[in-house]
Amino acid sequence: MKVCLRLHSASLAPSFADLATTAKSKHQIYISRSLDPFVNLAIEHFLLQKTPVDSTALFLYVNRPCVVIGRNQNPWLEVGLRHLRAAPRLPDSWCENGAAANLSLKEVSLVRRRSGGGTVFHDEGNVNYSVICPTADFNRDKYAEMVVRAIRQHNDRARVNERHDIVLDQAPMRSKEHLPDANDMHNTAYTCAASNLSPLKVSGSAYKLTRLRSLHHGTCLLASPHLSMIPKYLRSPAAPFLKARGIESVRSPVGNIYSNTEASQNLIRAFQRRVIEAFADLHELEREAVTVFIDTHAGTCLQHNGAWVTGYIDDAMADVPEIKRGITELRSHEWIYEQTPQFVLSSYPTKEDDRARPTIPPGLPPATRVYLEARSGTITSSRISMSADEEDANKEAANLHRVLHGKKLHQILDWQAVIDDSKAFEDSRQTAVLARWLNTLSGIDSATL
């Protein structure tokens, strides 16, 4: 039996929820028309929690510009926060017949996902894929290899590396007698360990495993126009001073799968079709049957044919109660900042972190010392002083700690106000330099204050 539902947004949400959770839906394929990262990640979590335990779901989505950190990461360590906070908002408009309208970065959201792994940058030139499957069927290469099969229809340099990421080899082509098997997803005709040309990372993966269900999701840089800007957003000025528990990102050179720099809807749709076809081949589904919905332009179509469901979904999914709660949580500062594992920021080497530190800014006394310890984003210990005299330094640190203790770091919008409130220092010029430096380390753009 085949049922085709062409639905208005108001009726789509409950129909999606019913089809996604029914025991008959053994294979599910969805493409999101939402560009909201909070909506898409909440949908993804709903699928992980609510789809049948013996089902496998593929979810494809594109997000507006955002930086996405892992579940156990530190935004003050991983992200250039001041660049995110300084930007106005990017409209969600998307041109159906060409490139995204005016792809300038007007706002970049900060998002903490529920899976582990490192920090990544999303924009409209990046397609995200997510596969939810029974934990008994999970392995870290299976679906990365599936995506490589899709990519190789356009770029034969793609392979899965030892970290389960997808990279494009940059070395010259091997001689014919040394070419790998075409079904080898871990080697290409351009793989050469001795080459000084590093592979370019085009897809990173992250995972969330539960007793019965497992999630593998990853990025795919198709044609991002913002590659040169990514380091600005994924580099924190606090990193040389900050020691954190949790996971730190492994940085790699990145590139686009396609050589052109404009991601059109046609390009996105063609790639999504290839991924769905690879998923269909892997699970012995009829390609044509599960891809026919892709060219649906009017409304949203969910098709249920016995054991499979396919279709477009959109922002209306926020009406599903579980998804709405997920969006609220993901948007909250409690989730984004206060889930941060314990960390220490210190301007000088400590027993736990003996790295040499960069020099302090000019205009500060040589005796200036900064030490902050935070748990769940809340300051629990501090010692900030500028005096070379030990007794005076202790008084400065105590006065400032009186104001800082228990304060949430993300709620400090200007260190000048905090320092003024403490009355810890007398020299206004030195205080101004200290405040600007602490603003920089905390991700606050002093120029906008």
C-alpha cells in the first residue's frame, strides 16, 4: 500500500510524528526545509528517541551560518565568540533557482549539539547527514563510506580516513598498476602517505550511542563560500591561557567537494539524491521509489509504503511537543554555556598547566596576574591583581573575587563594569587595559560597547 500525503504545515507535524514512530516504519528518509539549526537538531534528537528500535532513519538538512560545538566542549576555548556576538541576523531566505541570496555572514549562531566530537562551522554550502540505527548495527565507518559513495559520483578523490572523517586526497594520481579497488572507500587513486600535500577535510563525524539506538551525523562541505572565514570563528584568543576538561577539537585543513563557490538548490538537491540512493542501495530499497519525493516543489509530501517513509519536513515540526521542548533547551544559555565542563583560565603557568603563556598586553604592570576557575560556566575561584606588592595584590584579588564569585561568565557583558564595581584598582588607565584584555579573552567585542 502506498499513501501520499500532501499536507499544509499545520497538519504536517502530527502526521510526521505518527509515521516516524509507527512500528511499521523500518526505513525512514527525511529532508528538512528548515535552515534553523535548533529546529534541525531537535528533529534529529526526536528521531533518535522515538523511531522504532529496529528501524534506520536518514535525515538530511542544511543550516544557516552557525558554529556547532560538541556536547562536552568549551565555547570559550573553541570559538571566536566576539565574532558571533557582533553580527546582525542573516535572513532565512533561500533562492530556489540559484545561489543563496547575498551569502554574507550577518549572524552566526552558537549551538551545542547533544553528540560528542569537535567544533564545526555550518552554512548554506554545507549539507548535514544523520543516520539513526540500531546500536547492534552501528559502526563508525559504515555510513561515512555510504556518503563517500555519493561524493565519488562527482569527486573521485574522496575517502574515509583513520579518524572516520571524509577527506579529499591532493596528491598526484598513482600509476595504473597501483590503483585501489573501486569499492575501497578508504583509498583513492590519489592516496599517498608520503605526499607533502595534506588531504582536505570535507566531512567530520560525531556520534551518540544509547543502549538500543545510535546516531552518526556528519557535515559535507559541498560549496561553502566562507572557507577563508572559518578560522576566525573556530579560533579563540583565550586558547593559550585556558585549560579545560572535556574534548578539544582536532584542527585540519578543509576544502569543498565542488570547485564552484556558490551552493545552489539544484546542487544541494542533486547531492541529497545521491546520498539517498546510496542509503537505498545499502538497505536494499528501490531507488526510484524512495527518491521520487525529492523533486516535489509544492507543499510537503510524506509517503508511506509498507516499511518505509520518505518526505520533506520543515519548521512546522516545532509543533511536535517533544521537538518544541528540544528547541527550547538547545536555545537556552543553560544548555549552551552552563553545560561546559570545568576549566581554568590563567595568565601564567600552573602546576596543572605548565605551558608558556603569551605576553600580557602593553599598558599592564608586569606583575599582572589573572586566574579564573569555572564550573558549569560559573566562576568558583579567581585571583586577578596588578600590584607587585603581595599584600596589595591580595587585597585587589579579594575585592574583585567578592564581585566575581558565583557569577556566570556568559552573563558578563563588559569587564569594565565588573572591575569598577569591585573598586579593586585605582589606576583608571591600567584598569581600562585590563578590562579590554579580559573582554577579549571572554569573547566580548569591546569596540561595540
